[in-house]
Amino acid sequence: MQNHTKVWLKFFNIKDTSECSCVYCGGQATSLHHLKPRGMGGSNKKDYIENLAALCRQHHEQAEHNPNYNAEVKCTVLDMVKEVIK
């Protein structure tokens, strides 16, 4: 399991990736998106909860290609993180 997946599951106390929901539509998440890209070769320095979003395939593609949409997803994630921290 990749490090960013472990970060997401641990923070939200989720046992398995099959329990991950898309932060945007609530459907089955198929991947974890890095809001700020890791860059070529990847970097664990980008694997922090505020930089990750569980997304379905459709919304992951939108976040990858549309900076405004990516910013909207980031706001949603930050609201979710605030709720967990409360």
C-alpha cells in the first residue's frame, strides 16, 4: 500500500480502501489525488492529509485538468480535516 493511501486511511480511521468515498460526490473513490502534484518520480513530502483527496475516476480527471476545480476539491478536503480535528 502506498504511503499516501496509509495517511488517508489512518487520518479518517478507515480500515480499507473499499470504504473510501469520493470527497466530491460521495461515490466510490478509485484513487487518492495529490492536490499539489508530487512531481516527477514522486515525493513523500507531499503525502500529508491536507494535500490528499479521495476521488472517483470522473472527479479525479477533472481535478487533474482544471485548476479551479482542484482548488474547490482542496476546500472540501480542508473542511473535512477541520471536522475530524474538532
